[in-house]
Amino acid sequence: MKDKISVRQICFILVAYNAATKLLLYPTNAASAVGNALIFSALFNLVLQTIIIWSVSFLSSRTDKSFFELLQNTFGTIAARIIYAFFALYFLASAVIPMNEQQLLVHDAFYDTIPSLMVFLPFFIFSVYAGVKSFTNVGRCADMCFPVFIITVACFLIMSVTEGDFTNLLPIMRQPVLKVAGMSLSSLFRFSESAFLLMFMGHYKYKKGDAAKLTISYAAGGLAVIALMASFYALYGPLAPTRSFLLNNISVFFPIVGFVGRVDLFVVYAFDLVVLFAIVLNVQACVHCLCLTFNKNWRIVYSLCANAVLIVITFLVNNNFTVLQKIAGDWMWIPAVLFAYLIPVLAWALRRRSRK
């Protein structure tokens, strides 16, 4: 088994990386679009993606083959390579929004007196290095990130829950249903971890009960996001859309912060490490797909090319983040539906036995 990863490590990814990228600009965008109904918009997407996660997990119990091998057995090698080429493009596109949101977070929280582009460019050194690593290394990084995620999320909840007024979330579903549904659709691309699970197929040994573990892990990460979004709106109410980042604003009213200063920024910094690994997972999945597309293990070349594209995009959209967010909300749901919802379900129709 090449690029071996364990079920435990995938569970850590589905908990920590799942939540990390959703806690950047998504809570503010949701609060701006649907007000106090933001948690219901997120809950709908969470339930829908959890079902897809279970579907892919359960499919793993019916075959020990990778997704590429399933495609190869059904459509042939050339078709499988073409499909993986499109997956590579999808993962690369999926990295753009969280990458640029992380750029804004770093500038907003830590280096607000320095141009954000100068501060953010070292990210690509890390991304190129991480892009050449296999799924085995991805799993080891998840082992490291998971305890950091648990501790930081616990700190955010402790520092916010006691200070918020949860009556701000009432009355329930005050917003029109169609408006909430529209927000769910435009943010669907943020709930797309089943595409990663497809890539992990065949790289871990399935045991009885693993589908339940993977599904519960994803649901747990999503519920952590919803809990923090509820605390965020409880703190700020109608003013939540004016707060740029949940992470940088959710703990400012905690008494210790008032007496000592912004000690909560240490928690934000630690959480941002998890965000970094969650973002580069897209690059790693892209490189994995390119290796199979071209049948050459030129990881460093593929990683350099992928990051070159991301650098160009970063320069093009610098100071145009609002436009980028609008484009993502209007169009990114289309590839997300295809690669993270339809294809994982249609994978059940693939030939799971080798042709004789």
C-alpha cells in the first residue's frame, strides 16, 4: 500500500482541518447574509456533507482499491488519468479562498502595520515543501495538529460562551427560508471534504466500524464550527458582520484579556498553524492527482507548478478580496457539487473487481 495513512489520522483531518478553514471569513459572511440564522445555513450543509462522507467511508468497506484503480477498472487508464487531472484542478482552485482568507487573518491579527502581501509570501515556501510530501506525512501532520486544534477551540469556547448573549439568536429562523437556502448554496464549496476522502481510498486499511468513526469525526468538527459561530453571533448580534474574523474577535471580552492584554492572540497563532496545514492539504492532493495523471512521481515539479499558479493568483487578487469572495459565492458551488457530492455518490457504480 503506497502513501499509507491510518483511519485515526483521517479522523483527525476530518475534525481539525474540516473546522479550521471554515472559521476564517465564513462566519462573518454568513452573519452578513442571513443574520441570526447563520447556524442553520451551516447546519444544512454539514448534514448534507456528512451523508456524503458516510457514503465514501462505507464504500471503502466494499473495496480495498483506490479511487484511481476503481476508475481504471471501469473506464480504462486514460479516462482515469483525465478525471484525476480535473480533480487536480479542483483541489488547486479549492486552495485559493482559504489561502487568501488566511492572508487577511495574518495581517489583521498580527502584522497590521506591514503590507499583507510581504508578510504572506513566505507561506509559499512552506507550501512547496509540504506539496512534495506523501499521504503518510499528511497523517503525521494531522497527529500533530489535532491536539492543538482541541486545545485552541476549547479556549475560544471558554473565552466566549460566558460573555455572549444567546438571545441574539432568537427568534429562530427569522430570515426567509429562501435566503437561508441561498446562503447554504453559496457556501457549499466550504463543505467539500469528501473529495479528500476519495483520494484517501485504498491508502488505509478499513476495519469494521471505521465508516462510523469517520462520519462522526466529520460531524464533530462541523458542530465545533457551529458552536463557535453561535458564540460569535451571541457576542456581537447585528454587529457581527462588521467583525472581520471570528478568531480575532471572539475572545476580546474575556476578563483576562481586559486585565492582561491580548493574550488570546497566542491562541489565534496556534490555531493558525492548523489552518496552514489544512490549506496545504489541497496542494498535496493536487500533487497526488498529478502524479497519477502523468504517471510520473515528479512531486517537486508538480508542487512548484501548483504554487506558481497560487502565487500569480495571490498577486492578481491582492486588494480585491471582496471580488474574489463574490466570485466564489456565485460559482464555486458548481465544481463543489460535482467533485464533492455527485462523483462520491456515483463512485458506487464503479467496478470494484478487477477485469479478468
